[in-house]
Amino acid sequence: MTAVTPNPLRVLLLGGSGLLSGAAREAFLAAGCAVTVVSRGNLPLPPHPRLRALRADRHDSPSLGAALRGQSFDFTADFLAYDAPDVERLFAVPGFAPGRLVLISTGQVYLVGERQRPPFPEAAAEAPAIPEPAPGTRDWHNWVYGMGPRAAEGALARAGAARGVPTLALRLPVVQGEHDGQNSRRLWAWLQRLRDGGPVLLPDGGVQPVRFVYAGDVGAALLRLAGPAPWPALPALNLAQPVECSLRQFLEQAAACAGLTPRFVPVTAAELEAAGLDGACAPYWGRWCSRPDPAAALALGFSTRGPAEYLPGVVRAHLENPPADPHEGYARRAEELALAARLGG
């Protein structure tokens, strides 16, 4: 067991029920830190003598102020800042001292830029943004998801500079973890199709490169950022697995971990669109799957694992504790099978 120091590091986690916040909570508690979690309290936290829960709506000023007014911390990780007002609201809490502050951002900030040359280094987020797509479309929702964190990062840099608070935007791609089956269910979307024994549509044959990050590695990175190590001299930092692989390679590894033999049927984007399945059946594919380059973080000594290291445990956890509900796209599985049959699958 890790020995508890007489004056443990005081850590604040804004957001308590997600995959990443759970991984961070486990990492900080294991290191002997005193952890405070601010959430709406919809899900109970595991009992622990160094874990304190505060109830607040992260996006409501009076609620946030009532929870954090006059409170001081050594380190804060914000998992719930989606736009500039979220950051401004936090810094407006009277007497609140966050210590070092890390905003959990997203590789989506690169995908709203005009220049698309992945994998993306941190400076690529400075590219001018593409025009706003037609409201209500899939492209529009993804554009909003990228533009909001861009604005949040800008607000973080301004507020940190004005208050003398060390800040960092930690940009992540899709996160893989043992508990993601109860959150996004994206890996489960593939596992469920593989397990039913039918053919599985694979866009473009799965040649698209993908890059993810393991939740446990994010927790370890946050623990490092909270410690005595020098603060990165950058406004933002990518964290992701060391190397890319193709979508097909990733899914083949996942299938092997589950003891399954995949029956992939290549399908083009045009064929998926014609069938109305382009947004339903294939997570991790398409224009809106980010691929941040983690070279700067790795050069600073941050460590991340690849799929061969984290997938066995992640897949096992999904199979042992399957989601109560399928991935939303699975409702159209019959249409996928019909398309696979037409394609010769």
C-alpha cells in the first residue's frame, strides 16, 4: 500500500462519474492524495477516508459558487469544461484557488481546422476554423464539439495568466477503458456485432489509421502533473498511445482478446451513406475521429500504452460487465446485415 503523507496533496476533480474522472480518482487516492469530487451527485462514489464529495451543477454559477467558495487546492482537473463560459464561471467563484489546473480537452479541436494533415501536433489547433456546417447535421454537432473546447482553452489561458494560475489543456483522442461499456459503449458497439456471429461492415476495409489513449494512462499523467515535476511550458499537450494502427488491426486485436473470429465485409462511405448507416454502425471511423500526435508529451517523459497492453483488460471488463443497453446504432443491425449480404458478405 502507498503510505499516506502527513499533509496529502489536495486534489479537486470537477466531474465524478465519467470514465476519465474515475481513473483519475483511483490514481490520486492510490498515491495518498486527499480528493474532492464535485458532481451533480447522480451516482454514488465509493467510500474512502480521503474522498470527499460536493454536490453542484458544474454549469450553474450559484451552485458552483456554493460548493467551492473560499476553497483552496493544490491541483484541479476539470473534466466538464466544454466552452468558454464554463471556464469563466469557475474562475469567478469568490476565493476559489485551484492550484495547478488541467482542463481535459479533446483532439476534436484539430478537426474543425482548415488544414487536415494528421497526426496533429499541438500547433495545428491554431489553424483557422472551417465554416459552420448546416445546423442540426452530424457535421454540425461535431463542429460544435470542437469549437467549444477551442474557446474553453482560450478562456483558460487568459484566466490563468490573469490570476497567476498554472494551466494546461490536455488534449485527448477517444479514450479506452475498462468502464467505458457503461459510458460511450463505442468499443461495445463492435464487440456486440462480433459476438452475434454475423458479418460486420468495415468502412473502407478498415484502412483508416486510429489512435486512442488508455484511461489509466490519463490518470497517471494527471498525477504526474500534480506533483513536483516542472510544469510543461506549453498551453496545451496531446496525450495518446505511442503509435497508430489501422482500424482493422485494432478490431482484430479486440476480437482476439474476446476469443472471436471477425467476419468483416468492406464497405465504402458512399454505400453506407446510401443505406443511411454512415453515422450508425462504425465508431472510430470517418472525418471526425481525431489523431493527436503525442510526441511532445512522450519527450517530456509521459508514458502511454498501446492496444496490445491495454486491450486484454478492457475487453475482458466489457464482456464480464456488459452494458444494460446496446450501442444506439445496434438497433439497425438488421439493415447492416442486409447491406452486407448485398455486398457479398
